[in-house]
Amino acid sequence: MKTEVLPLDAASLERAALSLRAGEVAAFPTETVYGLGADALNAQAVGKIYAAKGRPADNPLIVHIAELGDLDKLITGADARARALMGAFWPGPLTLILPRGSRVPDVVSAGLDTVAVRMPSHPAALALIRAAGTPLAAPSANRSGRPSPTTAAHVLADMDGRVPLILDGGACSVGVESTVLDLTRGQAAILRPGGVTLEMLRTLLPEVRVDEAVLRPLAAGGEARSPGMKHRHYAPAARVIVVTGGGEARAAAIRGRYDAAALEGQRAVILCQAGHAALYGDRKAQVLGDGAGEMAANLFAALREADAQGMELILAEAIQTEGMGLALMNRLLRAADFEVAEAGGCQNSE
Ligand code: TXA
Ligand code: MG
């Protein structure tokens, strides 16, 4: 199959929509990451998503809608909490787990009796859903296990020859996947932190909590509330170590590990906050940005870049888990397969 990358214009949107209506897949930009979409109500089309990604069949997909009216096709009902959250945060990077309606094929939900739904805010995503005339099931458009794509070039790197077309909408603004909030098991729980933060959700839902698996590995035999939690994710080829602690103690620990790796001939890179690069002298350091939001937006591109440069070790500064820091730490820890080095010093940091 030849993969075409199309510029974002009316003609491309129409082509992509036609292709989706015909039961094909298409990759498109959202404000979070690029998605690989298919008609959510067509089981055969959705099957092509799993095939193109190499995605395990037990990991369900998020269904994307453009109008609240589309909800009736997908869920059996939304309670007052769900309605309030939709009013406040849709369109935007918030996915709600809701009771699944009978028209949603099993393959979308991996057989669960719930379905994940979100209304993205990216104008091209909304236009595509409307033009396709159907909700779109769309996971991130990476090969399973790779970092999520935040540019069309990332999608092409993973999907060349596996999907017919990619709409190129430039870089994604949020840069990490949506917040996944489960509303189906009593107390609302964040299964995956993202662009709508815990603090933002608390303004409407003071009781919301963060699932244990967000910052810790699943206990052996433990049940994953979100099947995505059990699969290694966001993983570059390099070994990733997250280094906690603060100030000079952390910088010294990172320098020590970097130098030890270099002595063994390993290629290493440090991922750090703006203003910290000088702490690492002439070692190779990649600044992710100033503040957690910017750092999160640049993380996946940095992980892919490290792979492209043949890096074998990535030493990442930990960050406080406030605001977007929670999403950033969740992705870093999962990329590291929860390998953490504690440097001491006063916890976080300058
Ligand atoms: O920002 C995003 O959410 C992007 C863009 C394309 O919208 N999509 C995305 O999809 O990240 P994906 O498939 O990479 O991640 C979906 C996550 C997985 O962790 C999956 O396990 C979880 O949502 N999920 C989906 N349906 C679920 C359900 N019914 N119950 C619990 N977790 C669910
Ligand atoms: Mg994904």
C-alpha cells in the first residue's frame, strides 16, 4: 500500500472522509496527538486500525465525536457529572468512559460494557468527523508500543505502507494524549492524566481521584481498569531512567550516570527543563521546555529523536506532579518502564 501525506485543505478532508465512509482508515491531527481513525460503527473498518498498529485486541479505542447529538449512537446515558464535564471541557483533551450503547461494535471496546468518548478541539478533526458523517474510533497513530506521534512525519515513520493517507496538520499543541476519566465505577477516577488536569477536574468534581497505576507499576496480578495500563507504552528503543530529587544532588546523579555510560561507550542524552542545560556542561542535553505544559508537548518528539540518533540511554529529570506535571511524569515513568533513580537533595527543584 502506498501512503500519501496530504496537506490540510478542503479537498484532502473530503478525500479522507470518502475513504473513511468506504471503511478505510485515515490518520489525522488532533490537539493532543495524531489519531488513526475509522468509522466507529463499522467493525470491519475498526479491525483495520488494530492491524495497522499491531495493537493487542484487548486494548479498547476512543471514539471521537463532533456534536453532543452523536452521543446517542454510542452510550446508554450520561449522568449529571458527565454532562457537566462535557459542558466545561468539550471540545478538548478529555475522554470520558461511559456505559456502551448496543450499536458500538465489540471490537471498539475490546468487549467491555463501557466505551471511551471524546470531542476533540482541533478544527480539522471536527471537520473530518462531520464530513465522514460518523463517529471515528481513533487511537494514537503510532505503531503499538512506540511514542505517540505529534507530527505527520512521526505518523509516516511508523505507518508508511500500512495506511492509505495521513492528513498533515502540523505539530499537535498539547502533545500528550487526552485525560481518560472513568465515570462508570462510582467515584470518578483518572486512568490517564492529560491536557485536562486533575486540578481542572476538581473544580467540578471535588471527589475525583487518580488511579494508582498512573504513577506506579500495576501490582502483579492486579486488575487494569484501563487495559492500556498493562501494555508498555511511549517507549523509545533506549533505556530510560527518571531521576528524582532536587537541585545539585539530582544534577550530580545525572552527570555521574551519564559519564559512567559514556565510559562504556554508550550514547546517552539528558532530558531537562529550560535553564538546567548548563548544569550538564558539554554533555548531550535536550531541553524539553520551560514548565510542565511545554515539556509535555515536546516529550514524544524528543523520545523519537533519541531513537533516530541511536541513543542507548535517556536520563530524564523528574518533575513535580502538579498540573501538566502529572501527565508528563506518567509518560516519563511508562517510557522508563518505571525505572527511577533517587538522587536525594530537596525534593524538586529548581
Ligand atoms: O488524545 C487521545 O486520546 C488520542 C487522540 C487520537 O484522540 N487517542 C489516544 O488513543 O490516545 P489510545 O488508543 O492511544 O489510548 C486510549 C486509551 C488506552 O489507554 C485505552 O486502554 C483506554 O484509553 N480506554 C479506551 N477505552 C476504554 C474503556 N472502555 N475503559 C477503560 N479504558 C479505555
Ligand atoms: Mg496510544
